[in-house]
Amino acid sequence: MFTVVVSKKDLASLNIYEALKRFKPDIHFLICEEDIINVNTGKANADYFIFTSHHRSEEDRKTLSVHLIGNWNRAEFGGKERKLCAASSHLLKKFFIELNKQTKAANIPYECTLEATHHGPYCSKPCLFIEIGSSETEWRDKQAAEVVAKTILEATKRFDELEEAEEEWKTALAFGGGHYCTAFNNLELNSNYALSHICSKYNLLLLTEEMIKQAIEVTEERVELALLDWKGLAGEKQRVLKMLENVGLEYERV
């Protein structure tokens, strides 16, 4: 069962909620009073959680994004320090594919992107965030909210349907590059790679073997390899390669 998490403090979240109710009134919601990065899902009855949220950025860009949840380092924005949430690479891939499809069909001027794993809350069930960015103008955009709502409905439906292509998908962790995953977006859309947790270059300095092992363990599917943004490893290339060797995970350059 999927549960969609909504925060009353989040304008984008509320707009997505209203759109979902129009399309499918019987969807299962967890509606919270607190900021969405602090929601406690521990007592909720669900197999998967979909968090709806705004995305804030200093850059003036219209974005619709999806990402996994957790903290590679300090828990500055919810969750637990150095704890990654449970993840499904297949769920993330289906959401990203569907988000691109719905955005194109609606013909709205938004960029679809993955984001690297970041922020809370901590959740022990597979989960992801889907967000509208990056200012209040976009958070109030009813068309954007409808695109996200349709993405949630279609992606969760498709997740319950076994697709022939999934048999060829290879689950991978990803390391390096910027927060918006420029090197990995195309792979997620147009290859047989299905990404789980992504560690961008700004978190590589404090990355440890234990965190890599944790990312493998919390992924619902079997992690087969690591993908490396070869030019975006921020001087940590040799250290990352050594850690991957020590945990027994092969890698491919991107």
C-alpha cells in the first residue's frame, strides 16, 4: 500500500493534495501538522511512502524533482545523522520516467531532474520525495501540482504491474557530480540502470565504507554496481575507488 504524505505547512504539498483528491478521492494520505522533513511515519500503516513537497533554490529555475531520503552526514534538515532511508530503485526510476512523461504531455516549462539523496525525515519503509520548485510562484502553480499528482497516480499503478523491461534493470548506487545529478538523469531515463541512493560530490569527503554498505542494505532491490560521475568526484576519486573495492562493489564510469 502507498501512502502519500502531506504537510499543512507546505504550500506545494497542499496543492498536490488537492489535485490528487480531484483525480482519485480514495487515495491513502498521511496529513501532518509539522514540516514535512520532520514527519514521523513510524505508526502509519503503509508499504511505501511518497512525500509531497516544495523545493527551494536560490537559482531561478522551474523544477519538478524526485529523490531518495537520508543524510550522508549531519542531520541538518530532519532525519538522523548518517542514516539513509529505505529505498526502491525501481520505484524511483518509474517515478522519474513518469514525471518526464507527464510534464511533456502538459507542455509546462519545467525541468525534470533527480536530486541527490538529502534531508529527512527518517523512514524505515521505502520512500521518496517528489517536489515542485523553486519559489512560491511555482508552489502555487496548479498545473505543476496536477502534473505531480498524475505522476504519483500513474507511477504507483505501474509499480504494481510487472514490466518486461524490469528484468533487465540493474540497480546501482551513484557517486559524484552536482546536486541535480546532470550525469545521471539521462541514464535513469534512457538506460537499464535503476538508481538507488545518490551521493553528490559535496558529501564525498566524509563518505565511508559503512555508509556505502548501508546504502546497499537499505535498497529493496539487489545493488549490482556503482556509477561514478568520473569528472565530478571532487578529488576523492582514489578514495572512493578503494572503498568500493573493499565493499566488493564494481563500478562503471559515467
